[in-house]
Amino acid sequence: MNTRAWIVFLDESGVSLLPQVRRTYAPRGRTPLLRHRLNWKRASMAAALGYHAADPDRGPRLCFHLKPGSYDTTALIGVLEQLKLFYRGERVLLVWDGLSAHWSRAMRAWVAEQDWLTLERLRA
């Protein structure tokens, strides 16, 4: 494939909003009490790192998206819509893993309508 395109690696990750509980200082004989509300809320982040295949002098590009909860097909389509604006007028070869939302029918239908985007699956 000899195209002038950005090679973009995209992945998602979830994080818990619970604070890390660590050891702390206290005077001898007084045990410190570290309190926080037990709240199992989660957030997710999707990040895309891009390199231009034909022009390395353009430098890498990093963009990311944050959202409460988890990513599904609809949310990922929204991320790709924003990625389209980020790479406005450029061709993109997107490399991502085998998450079911990446290869769902709705995602494949949406990608089929996009002339700027080509998908490749990252091999295990």
C-alpha cells in the first residue's frame, strides 16, 4: 500500500476513581485515619497516537478522549468523528485491537461510509 496517510494507533482504557490508600506519617501511638467515600465510579479514556507514513518531519500527533463509564460502539463512533476533525482532509490508517465494539456491524457500516479512514486489526 503506497498512500500518503497517517498511521494511527488507538486504544481505550478504564480507570477507577477510587483514591489510592497509602501509608502515611503520624506521631507515635496515634494511628492515622485515611477516609474516603467508597464510590465505584469509573471513567474511560481513548488515546490515539499518529505518525505520518510518508513525511516523518511532520512529527507525531497525540489526541485523547475522556468519558464517564465505558466505551461502546456509539461512543467510539463519536471518538472517530472527533478524530476526523483532528486529521481534517488527511487519510488515516487506523490500527486497533479486537474489541467487539471495534468490529461490530454498526461500526463496520459507519466505516464503510468514510472515505478518509481505513481500518487494520492489530494482531494478537
